Amino acid sequence: MRDDGERACDLLARERLRPHTSRVFTGARRWLWQEFRDPDKANAEALRRGQTRVSRQLWHIGKKVMEVDAFVRANTRHDIREVHPELVFLRLNGGKPLPPKKSDQGEDLRRRLLKRSGFREIDRWLAECRIGTGAKRDDVLDACAVALAARGPHGCVPEGAPLLDAHGLPMQIWF
């Protein structure tokens, strides 16, 4: 993460996902959640600093973002990579943009792409296994996409050696 929330990998991921650029949250900054509990006050401070505001969606997952950030910072000897499921699905779909994941068309296409990639039990996982876990259908699909990238990534943005943040963590998204 950068203190100003601007990462080249986020911008490159958004460009690849065009016209669906909003599928990549941008603007995560450690200070937002370290210094503020209220998104309106955090956004006012971001504007005061000449930075962009953070979306409500990103704000609401901020606690989890910070948990992951702390884990990665404490485990730098491990090869932990950032993945974006929508980039994985884009790759699986031959580079063609996908319908929204919460639409019937979008879910169906993602299920078919995962089945083609070896997830033979995906229908059962969606219908039975996730019940009672709190996981939504799109969460299961996204987790499977991330597992594919973990097993065998096909690329990253940016390519080559990544830029590092202030804590020495790579700012690179795999797919």
C-alpha cells in the first residue's frame, strides 16, 4: 500500500478490466484505518491531503485488508502474492469482459469457466457446502479463481520486478 492510495498495479488491473474498472478497488491506505473509525472523517482527511476518497465498499472491507496486511508484513519470508479474481476470470474467458458476477449470466459464466479449469464440484459447493458458512455464492467463485492463480499464475501487473511499498511489500497483482 502507498500512503496516497495510488498503486500502478491497481491502475493496470483496472485498465485490463475496462469497461468494468470499478471491479478493482483503489485507494487503500494504512493510515485510513489506523487513524479513523468513521469513513466520512477519513475521507475528509484524504481530501485535505489532496488525495481521493475511499469507496464505501473498500471502507467496509478495510478491517480485513489490514488483517491481511499485518499477516503479510509478519511473514515476508513466504511467497505471498496478491491476486484479483476478476483478472483470473478475464484470463479464463479469453480476455473478453464478463457480465457482473452477481447477475445470473455472470455467475453462470464464472461457474462454467471454473468447471473447465477443473472445479468439478462447484455446483455442489454453491448449493450445499457453503450453506451455514456465511460465504456468498460469488465469494466461493472468487475463492476458486484465486486458488487457480495460486496453483499456477499466468501473469501479473505490472510485469517484471514489482515496485515495493514503504514496508518492502511488492505492489503487484497476479492472475
